[in-house]
Amino acid sequence: MIFIAFFSAVKYHNNYTNCHSLRVQAKQRSQGMMIIPTNRCPFEVHQFNIRIMKPEFENIPLVKTDKRFEININGHYAFIDYRETTHQIALIHTEAEPELAGTGAAAAVVEKTLHYIEESGKKLLPFCPYVFAYLKKHPEWKRIVDEKFEGYHQL
């Protein structure tokens, strides 16, 4: 296995606390995995995002329409239906066209959407069973789930 790591110290300020976090990027070329710690550290606990997105999806842009987040892969779509309020984004349903079955496109649209939600500063309501299951497999994303969400403690 070949790992390439880039280290840079970043000072970050958010509404909760000031923290000094270390951003680390490591790529495992044999499996296309990228590990990146978050730059948000609300309780001075450094958390890590594990990117499982396949490299072929990394440069595909996430498009936000009035009703869904989507990515287009060679004319085929993977998307998540959503509803948005001032402080929350509810993810309702995830789907990928049959031509994308087994490619990782659904996971890619979920990961890109979670990054969007985090960057927007909104809280996540994961009503979609696929998104909920993704969060259970990747508990580091629990940090963006609204604590008032009914299934919060099952994540």
C-alpha cells in the first residue's frame, strides 16, 4: 500500500470554540481512499472524515436543484430528494439510475451532499434509509445531524 500525506496546520474559528486543528490528507492509491480530518472541532475533539468515494467521482460536481442534489455520470443520474428550512436540510430519498448500480454513485452523491450540508452550516435530518445507513457506517458524520432528530441516538 502506498500512502501520500500532506500536513498543514490550520487555525479555525467557529461559533462554538476556537481550535487549532491539523489537516491531514492521505491517499491510498490502491483503494482510492482519502482520509481527511475535519477542520471543525466544536469541543476540541479532532474528528476524521473517511472519504470512501471512488476517485472517478471526486471531480464530478454536485448540483443542487429546488428539490434534489444530483450528480451526472455520463448522462445518468444519482440523486437525493431533499427539503430545506432555514437551519436544516432533510434528506428524503436517494436513488441512482439502474445503469449506475454497483458503481458507488449513490455513496458519492451522499458524501458530496453531506459536505455541502456541513459547509452550509445547516443541520441534517436523515429521513432517507440509505443516508441513515451510510451515517451508521460513517459515525464521524453524526456531527452534522440535528440532535433533535428522532433517530439521533441510533447513529
